[in-house]
Amino acid sequence: MMRSALKIAAEHPAYAGHFPAFPVLPGAVLLDAVFAALADARGIQVTDWQIASAKFLKLVRPGDALIVEHEAPDLGTIRFTIRSDELSVASGTLCRSATASAA
């Protein structure tokens, strides 16, 4: 199991437009941060991977400290869990895309 910090600025523009007066991070921005962290930690090309599943369990608010835990049980799968203060906020699975397997 590997752990990587997710760096999402509290001033990220997505917060401003996603529920004014109660800003939360949109799931798409959270998944983008996961892809970036996994690319850095695992040396993967994000274009070779796709989201097989994703569950959003808790809201992410500006300033939340996020960690993504990830494991690759086989060459074609990466499982991840995003935590804030040890609480799971999201989880999911990435799988290698068919075009990446053919290359």
C-alpha cells in the first residue's frame, strides 16, 4: 500500500462555483487530483488508465488535508481510498484502458 498527499488549494476556483456559501470540491476535481498523484507516485501515464468505479462518501471542504492510499493488486488495476483525518471521503478503482494494453 502506498500513500500520497493530494494537493488541492483552498482557493481552487471549483470551490467558488460549487455551492456558494457552502463550498465543496466537485468529484471530477478530486478524481483529477488522484490521477495526478498516482502518475507521480507510480510513474504511470494517466491516458493509459480509466475509472472503473468511484464512490464519494463525504464532502471535501476547502482546507481539508487529503491523503490517497493506493495499491495495485495486479498490472491492470489500481485501487484507491481518499482520506481526510482518517475518514474515507472517496474510493474507487482504475483499470488499464484497452488501447494501453494493446500498445
